[in-house]
Amino acid sequence: MFLAWRELWFARSRFGLMGAVVGLVAVLVVMLSGLSSGLVNDGVSGLKKLPVTAFAFDDGTAVDSAFSRSTVDRDQLAAWSAQDGVAEAALFGNQLVNAEGANGEAVDLALFGVEPDSFLAPAPDAVADGEGLGDATGIVVSDTVTELGLGVGDTVTIERLGTELTIVGVLDGQHTFGHVDVAYVPLETWQEIHSGALPGTEVRPEAYDEATAVALSVADGAELDTAAGDSDAATMTVPLDESFDGSPGYAAETLTLNLIQLFLYAISALVVGAFFTVWTIQRKHEIAVARAMGASTGYLVRDALGQAAVVLVVSTVVGMAVGVGFGALMTSTPMPFALEAGPLAVAAALLVGLGLLGAAASVGRIAHVDPLTALGGQR
Amino acid sequence: MTGTTQQAPGTTPTTTVGLELDDVTLTLGDGDSTVTALDHVSLTVPPGQLLAVVGPSGAGKSSLLAVAGALGLPTAGVVRVAGVDVSALNAARRADLRRRRIGFVFQSGNLLPALTAVDQLRFALHVAGERVGRDGRDPRTLLGQVGMAHKADRRPHELSGGERQRVGIARALVTAPALLLVDEPTAALDRARSHEVVQLLATETHEYGVATVMVTHDHDVLEHCDRVVEMEDGRLTA
Ligand SMILES: Nc1ncnc2c1ncn2[C@@H]1O[C@H](COP(=O)(O)OP(=O)(O)OP(=O)(O)O)[C@@H](O)[C@H]1O
Ligand SMILES: [Mg+2]
């Protein structure tokens, strides 16, 4: 690194320019990562917080519309309950509804229909305000509902049906599904709403057997035999994290954002690779002199890669710090934005790692510089 | 390996010799169009001798430096630097020999643009893995000896051609080499500067007991040299 440090200082404006590009890419990556995490939270945080290992949807439903299309019944639940390794199985109802508050304000809700005594019902310690499920028309909602000015004791009316639901509890933290706030509702009430029956009218009796999916939780250390369960219960089982694709818009959003990030990584690696290629070619004569002086290829390659690592680490760290600064401003806006240490660490590692790869592709030229060219007057 | 003695294990008979070429032939080019750049050249340069090599363009002077400096291997014959047979070494070992035993002074200095004068010398020590007080010499003292102490912290673009050549000579000597190879050191200098630089080479050659081979076109400066050989068509003629 003797030569590397001095070259960094000597050509500081050139290295600074390249570092700025990497730094700006790092800022963008932080923003996209924050947006990505934010959208994931908005799309599936309600699902993520369920104590569920997998969902068994009715056989033949497509995953991307499973939560709106699938219907299972109690026979399928019974078949799953009898399977080995299943610790808990319960009916889970899911439906997006439009409702309005007492003052006519629009409230979109994702109704999670669960039996109040099942493992799906919000645990008492997850309820920040009020109480848990119990009352037939009582709902327990995500704390993001409070941003609409609603709280415990307020009533919302489901449009078209006119069903009135009262908020009895507010959960701790964000629970959303498909960008809509989650409201836990007793399964029976969910079944009435899902059947489309107006309050006071007859509900077709089978409706009380139905739900969207069988929610499964696996005993500690046990392995779920999905094939056996699916054939016994005529279902299609999807692990929790794969079921996220059933959240409206989730797959398209994450794909788009991941694609943009992928392009940014590629651009950054290419910029770094191109810079070091030009830089190495410019230094060809100096490299020949150093080799004639006896510097080994390993010595020169270590020097060049060390130099690239310094530029990459410094610009990535500075860029990410700026990005996190911007991000802190974003989190106070209604934009879905969340900065998480994990994805940021991965992004930093990718930027530095891919940049080094780009640099490595160019420093290979060092090995091919002929020390003989240092002799004579070619300069 | 200490000081300026060129001890190599198992080669006692040749330790008093800086450079020894024994019947060296170098053919260049491929297929039908081959050139005999060096034609059965035998040459011995003892420590403390400044040898000048003169000759017309294409005579093989640069080829002689390349082979003597372990930059390339001869087609036939034996090259010994400080008693070490170069032809027995692979590329990595030849690089090792270069950084420990051989100093190069290139035309117009060929200094590294990012480094100050004193760092040029430190870089040579760093490459050689040596530190001041062991085999290497103190960079600032050496710069003082070549009259560059006052410009030790200047970069090459702030130095004149003659000053660069002085720094180049100091850089070649800082690792205490047994063999100093100099390629047309006065090509870019005026008369007065040429004399100064070659005089400096002679002084340092004698002071440090290094075997020096200097290629030159400049017949004016031969008076400072201990010995002059002429080359023509790859052969030594005098
Ligand atoms: N890479 C090469 N391939 C083929 N022939 C070469 C190569 N390098 C040099 N030659 C030939 O070898 C001969 C000796 O070249 P060399 O460079 O040693 O001459 P020189 O005495 O240094 O000339 P100058 O004074 O012009 O520098 C010349 O005929 C030259 O054309
Ligand atoms: Mg030549």
C-alpha cells in the first residue's frame, strides 16, 4: 500500500470523482432499500406477525390471488389437524373491505377472521390499548389506524353491508396487508361479512364452515409433511414467506425495486471496473518501471486492490451515511419507508464486493505489463 | 547479506565479480525473421568499475542491459549477477534478484509521478522489503550525496531533467545493489548537465563498489568512465 496511498493523494480529484459516483449509488441504494422495506412492511407486516408456519389454501388456487380466491372448510381443517407435526391448525379468514368511520371518513381494512380462542388471535401482550378479541362485533386493529383519528370505542361501518364493528383493542406496531390496515375480527362475524349477507338477513348455513385458508403452526423441531397433508385435505400448502406473494401488488413491487437495485449494483461495478481499467492503462509505464525494479506481480496487485478497497469503503460508508440521513427525514412522512440494518449491511457488502470484482478484472492487466518496456526512451 | 559485499552461498570463486557474461547469445523475433541481438558476448565487470557501452543504433546495447538485468533470459550462455546464475532462476526469483541486487537508472529518470523524491527511494526499499540500517541506505542522506537534499519533497513534475536523473541514480543505489545498469542517462540533458550526471555515476560507483554498466550515445562523457566497450551487430568490438 506504499504506492497506493500516495497515488490516492496525488490523483485525489480523479479518485474523488469515481468515489462520488459510488457514493451517490450508495445513497440511491439506501433510499431504495428503505422504500423496499417500507413496502414490504406495508404489504405483509400483518402476515409476518402471525404465529404461522404455513397456509393451506384450497387445492388449485394460484398463489398470487390465494388470499382473495381460496375457500376452505372445516373438513379440510380437521384433516390438517390430524397430521403429524402440526402443533396448531385454525381457520383463517381474509378479506379487504371499505368502511367508514363515525364522521364518514373512509377506512380501508383488511379483515383477519380468527376464532378468538385460537392461536391466531392477537396475544394479550400484543394489544397496546383496550382488550383482545371476544365480542362478536368487536375488532382489534393495527396501531396505524390511530393515524386516521380512530381509537378504542369508535365504530366503523362496512360499506354496502352496513355491518357495524367497534374497535375494542389497538395492537402494538404496524399490522398491514396489501397496504391496508389489519382488523382482527371474530371468525363468525368474518364469515357473515364474507357471505355478503346484510345484517338481520339469513346467512346460508355452509358459510359458517368456511374460511380463506387453514393456518398451520408446526411443533418445535417437527417437519411438516405438506404432500401428505395436501393430499388428505385437498389443499395447497404455502410457507408463510411465500404466501406474501398473495398480498395485492407485493410480487410486482418487490420485483421492480429489486430489479432497480440490481441495476445500480451492476452500474457501480462497471464504473469502478472502467475507472481502474483506464487507470491501469495510464500507469502502464510506471508499472513496467516498478516491475523492472523487482516489484512482484503480487505486490502490485495487492497495492491496486487495496487502493480500490479504500475508495470503495470510504465512498460507500459516506454515501450510506448520507442516505440514512435522508431516510430519517423520510420516515416521518406517510411514504412507506423503513431502514433496517440487515438489508443495509447486505447492500454495503454488495457495493464493495462487486466494486472489488470490477477492479480485479482490470488489475489483471498488471500481470501482463512487460518490465522490458521500462528500458529505452518510449515516453 | 550485509553491507555492499556480494556474497552468494556456494559461489566463492565469482564473488569479486559484479557482472559476468559468458558466451551469451540472444536471438529475438519469431519464425524466419530472427535477429541476433547479442552474438557470443563475454564480459566481466568487477565491483567499483564504471563500464560504458557505445555503439550504433540496433547494435544490441539495450538487449545487453535487459539480459544483464535479469529482465530477460539469454538464448545461450551464462549470466551471473553477484555470482548468482540468472538462467537458473524463474521469473519470480529473477524479480527477487532485481530488487535485492540490481539497480536500474532509466532514460529520463522514469520516476513515479505520484512520489516525492525521497519517496522514490523509500519505494525502492519497500519493494525490496529492506529497511534503513540493514542493507538499505538512508534515503535522505543518499539524496544529499547526489545534491538533491533541498528538493527531497518535490515530485518529478517539479524537477528538471538533470535533477530527475540524480534522483533516479539515488533510487537505484538505495537498496545497495551489486550491479547498476544505466540506460542512456544523458539523452535528455545538455552538455554541462551530462557531465555532472556521469561524473556522479562514476563517484557513486567507486564509493559504493558497485559494478556499473552504462549504455550511451554520448562520446563526450566517456572520459569519466573506467572502461569503454563498443558494440556492433550484437558483438563486442573493443
Ligand atoms: N522485441 C524484439 N523483437 C525482435 N527484434 C528485436 C526486439 N527488440 C530489439 N530487436 C532487435 O534487436 C537488435 C538489437 O536491439 P537493441 O534495442 O538492443 O539495440 P540498441 O543498441 O539498444 O539500439 P538503440 O541505440 O537504438 O537503442 C535490433 O536489430 C533490434 O531491431
Ligand atoms: Mg536501446
